[in-house]
Amino acid sequence: MPDLLTMSGVVIRRGRNTVLDDFHLDLKNGEVVVLVGENGCGKSTVIEACAGLIDLEKGSIKTAKTIIRDSEGRHGRPESPFGLCLQSDCIMGDELVKERIDDVAGLCGKSIDSQALLEQWNLGHRSQDRVASLSKGQRRKIAVLSGVLPSAITDSPTVILLDEPDAGLDEDSVSRLSGLIRDIADGGHGILIASHNSQIIACADRIVTFDDSVIESAPSDGVAWKIKSKPAKKARIGNRLDRRTLGSLSQNIIPGMLVIGALLALSDPTQFDSRMRIGAILAPALAAGLSGDPISSRLTESRSSDWWRSMSAIPPNALLHVLISSALLTTLACTLFGKLEYNLIFAGAVVAMITASVILILHQATLRLSRPSALMIRLLTPALILPWAILVDRLA
Amino acid sequence: MGDSGRQIGIVLLLPRFMRDLGTLLLMSGFAGAGLTLWLGLVWAPSVSIDAFEAPIAQKIFYWHVPSAWAAMIAFTLLFVGSLAWFVKRKEWGWNLHVASAEASLAFGLMAVWSGCIWGAAEWGVPWDWTDVRLNTFALLTLLAIFLVLGRRSQPDGIETRDTFATFGIYGFILVPTTYLATRFWQIRHPGPVVATSEGSLNSDMGMVLTLGAISFTLLVIGHTICGIRLTKMESRLIEIQDIIDKEGI
């Protein structure tokens, strides 16, 4: 039987240093491998590389059927979604506790009784709360649960990647987690953990240190962990989040309204020629689009974007709401500037949608940097004014 | 001296030669650019007052066109450097990327700024959002600002280099787009005026323009060579700091 996960000859450079040099690791079904070593030795790098978050200089990372990432630039996702818990909690503060668990199940194409699971972890009473209102330890529990849940609901063997899952958990929770790790392994899944905690290390079948030594161990058996689930469709997470937080109202509609207000205050619409009128009608949509997707800024919270990038090809977004709000803005502009036409409303909605999508792509392209927020990515947005201006010219 | 001795001599003398060459080219370029400006303003014949709205402002042409030409060379070097780093992981590729991004910014701003002044006099507006060449060239300049400021905002490392090299590679698509723009969309910018079958440029004007193009070419190459030297020194300084950190001095 092929290994569940194989890292061969992996070389990874981060910043100016080579963190992993010709690193090899394999993970078999039902095996718990714990990475042990001092801070900075490369434990988190191994976990993040296996999650497909880091580019490889050399070597490859593969599951039985898929290349997760290789030095040629090929990348993919495993057949059954893996479980992932990074050092950061990777949860947006506006997500509800129950929603988060349901979304993880949804990524596996399943729905579960998440309330019952939360009760078991003493979080039942917080199921309808926003994650931002939880304590650090409670947030960590949710992050760990999100990481291990795929193993309980998928039918095929799954890779579970946990980076210091015990950090911030109390004694009881660590004991519960260490028991759960053995139960997951007993279900035939492979678990790769980076940890310093002795209880977690005691669960290992193999302990890998970063001085080229491997320690074989014989931990106690567990009982396969399984949660009842039924097939379900993936939820539109970004749109749902945006509906609750009204992000597109503040991020897209308000700038568009300000543009309309400024145009009305500084000019007389009755004096507009055809080109100026079309420009005034489509300007709010451009402003709404240039303001970007309302969810992307939320995804920067505690590395949520990394978690989603690893789990899903398309990260949560509310581009549909940008489309709708721009159509409304353009309708309002059409009414105020005296030219109500359906093709203009359609053009406004599409302009905003495309503009916001391009900004989202630019934002995603810079996430690998160590300080993406310090980057002036907005400097490149005038690229979006040229197509808008040409469209205005053509429509006029 | 044997072959190996000669090779060692070349290796030792090459940096000094490049330093001297860079300075020499930079100085020659400055002198030529100054001469071009003087000839353009004082000696070159004036254009027909019927052909231009603002014939006097046309003199900006001798600064505007060579600086745009030099910017295009710098953007091409940026592409080559980015590609060499991204594909082959060549250290000289990254040094070339950094130096040519700075040169692109300098010459790009010269071309955009002089163009705005000329446009304000000739067209009545400094900017037209529908003119493709104007906008694609401005985008190239914005890309250069992004690369220069962005690099300074990030610690040096493989992630930083890969990300900016990617922008350098994809951004190059704007160079042929800018070059070909007036052939497909002639909105404000005129079509080609040099080396066309119409031969629309006076020979004295052509001579000053050629002098400008050569001077600005020397200037951009000299600027890039000096920039590469500075980037290498910057890297060396970081390495020395790392050594001091490790030794705990």
C-alpha cells in the first residue's frame, strides 16, 4: 500500500535561510508522526509545506495519487480534503462557532450535528457566538476541531496536519486531544504533528527530530473516531459572512455614494454631454470595484487566508454582493444623471465585479510576502481605469 | 603568467572595470543629455506653426522621447533580471532586477512628467484616460514605483524576490503593448515619426533626437551598472551583519 503522504528530497528556503535541506518523510495509514525540535528548526515549515502553502526549491510532496507541490511548480489538492491546524488559529473573527464547524464539514461535502460535537468540547453554549468573542483557549479548541474533523467524516484515509495544537489549551483539553489523536490513527488516518508537549509526543508511532534521527515508539491503541454525517453542498461562505457583517455596504456602496455626492455637488448634470453623462453614471461602479472584495481584508485575520488557500481552490469572497451593490449604485446614478438604461446598469455591475476580482487576484499574489500589508498594491489599480475609460468612450 | 593566473587577474579586475565603466557611461550619458537639451532648445529648427497647437512646447520632444526610450530599455532589463532570478535563481538576475527597477522609475517619471507638460500645452489637457499609450506607459511607471517601494517594505528573502520577479515578468507585457499602442489605437499620441516611409522628421531634428537616444541609452546602462554595484554592496552589508549577529559581537 502506498504511503499516505511522501516528502522526497525537499529543499525549502525562507527569507535568506535554507530551512529544510534534502528532507525526506513518509506518513503511513494509521500512523502518528511527531516532529520534535527547538524553535526555528523547521517543524512548522514541514507542516505548511505538506499543506501546499510553501514553494519548494527542490523535491516533491505527494499523496498516493496527487502531487501536492513540487519544485517544477506543479501543485494540487488531495483526493479527500486533509485536516489542517496551523500555529495561528486561522479563523476570521466574524465567523460563528457553529458555522465554522459546519463549513469544515461542508468542505468535505458532508453535514454533521455540529452542536453535539461542540457540547463534547464544552463549547455548546458558545455555538452561536462570533469567534472574535471567544477566549484564546476556546478559539484554539475550535481551530483544533477544524483540523481533526475531516478524519471523522471522510470515508477514505485522510492526512491530518497539526502545528502545535496544544498551544493555549488547558490540561484537560490536551489530554482529550492526545486520546483523540490515537482514535484518529486507529481509524486508518495519518497524522503529522509538530509539538513540544510530552502528552502529544507520547501518542507518536514515530518521533522525527531534526538532527536526522528517528525514534520508533509503541503507544497505546485508540478507538476509531467517527461522526455521523450526510452528504451536503458547499456553502457560499463569503456571501453569508458579508450578509451578516454588511461589509459590502461600508466597503463598496459608501465609496460609490460618495462619488455620486461629489459629482452632484461639483457639477450640473443637465449640462453634461453624452460622454460626461456615461462617465458620471459608471464612476460609482468603478469606485465600488476599486474598493475591493469586502471579505479579503477579513481573511488577513490570524492567517485565515492561508488556511483557506490550502483547503479550497477559491477562497471565500463576496464578489456576488459587489455585483449586486454596483448594479444598485448604477441604477441610482442613472436616475440622478437622467439616463436610465439597462445596458448601463449591466455595464456598471460588470465593471465593478471585474475590478474587484482583479484587486482580489493582486491581493492573493502578494500573500506569500512576509509583510503583505506593508505593500502598496493599490499603486497598480490605475490599470483598471483605462478599460473603464474606453468602455465609457464606446458607450457614449 | 599562466592561464589560471590570468583568470584570477580577470576576476579581480572585473568589478573595478565594471565600476569604472558604470561611472564612465553615467557621466557620458549626463553630458550627452545636457547637450541634447541645449541643442533641442537652442539649435534645432522649430516646427511649422500650422502643424502644432503649441509649437514652442514641441521642444520637450527632445527630452520626452529619449527618456521614454531609456525607460523601455530599463523595463526590458527588468524583465531579463526577473526571469534570470525566477527561472535560474541567478544572483545577478536579482541584482539586475533591483537596479533596473530603479532606472525604470527614474526614466519612466521623466517621460510621464514631460509628457504631461507637453500634453497640457498641445492637447489642452495633461492627461487622457482613453489614450492607450499614455496609460500603459504610466502603468509601467507605477509598476516601477510598486517594485522599488515594495522591495523596501519587505525583508530580503526568497519570497520577496519571487513575488517581485513575478510582477517584473508579467509587467513586461505592457512594453510591447505600449510600443504598438499607437499603431492600433491612435487617440492622442501620434503614430511613428522616425524611420517611417513618410520620413516626416527634419534631418537636424533627427540628429538631435538620435544624440538624445544615444545619451539616454548610455545614461540608463550606466545607471543600471552603478545600481547593480550598490545592490551587491547592500547584500554584502546584510551578510556581514548576519556574521556579526552569529558571533554575538
